[in-house]
Amino acid sequence: MAGIFTAADATRSQQHELMSVVPPSDVSTTKQTESSRALFECETGGYYWPGTMDVVLSGDADGAALLKQIKTDWSAKSGWSVKDKTSVNGDPELVIVSGEGYLHSIEFNPERNALNVLSSSACFQMAGTPEPGVDY
């Protein structure tokens, strides 16, 4: 099992890899979680680190096509599964899960012309319990 810093770094790195299908010219703004004030308990013990990445696309970028490209690319990756969903907002969404337990939910929001990634790391062990108000 990874430690907190490895888990957070791996999660952020995977988010960048997921969004690497977006040409730089198609990106208006990008915002990514650098730290989290919360860690969540895993059902199997340990904790996971949550993070987000929001990529607002330029006006002429085709977010739906980019989401399909992510599906194609990650469906071919060994150790990963990809499922199509519809988000609670009614927007197209992919759920991408690794055998190690990393999870990325990617939603395309056509109103904002944005790809939003909600992620959780694989579970990891740590000494003690998370402290409120501490950045992880």
C-alpha cells in the first residue's frame, strides 16, 4: 500500500495523464487540487486521498469527443476498467478504476464546456488518524 504522499502524487499524475488528450490550444483554464483537508476511510482499512481537476475548454473544443478519446485510450490500458455513465446532472461521464484502487470520475459539462475529474487514490496506511484542519 502506498503512503499519503505517494497516493496524492500518483492521483494528480493520473489526472494529468487523463487530460493529456486535450491539446493545449483547447484549454482555457485548468485547476487541480494540490492538497486536501480531508482523508476518507476505506472499507478495507486505511485511507484514501480525494482530489479534483477541472479543465475549462476553449470555445471551439469538442469536449464530448475528448471524453470519447479518453475512453478509447484508457480502455486499452492494462489494469484499468472504464464504464460509461450519466452524471447526476445528466451529463456524459466516465468512471475509470485501476486494479490498485485508484478511481477517476470524468464528467463533461457542456454548459461550462469543461471536463471535471473527481478522483480518489488507492487506499494507504498511515500512523494515527487524520487530524482536522491539516492539509494532506
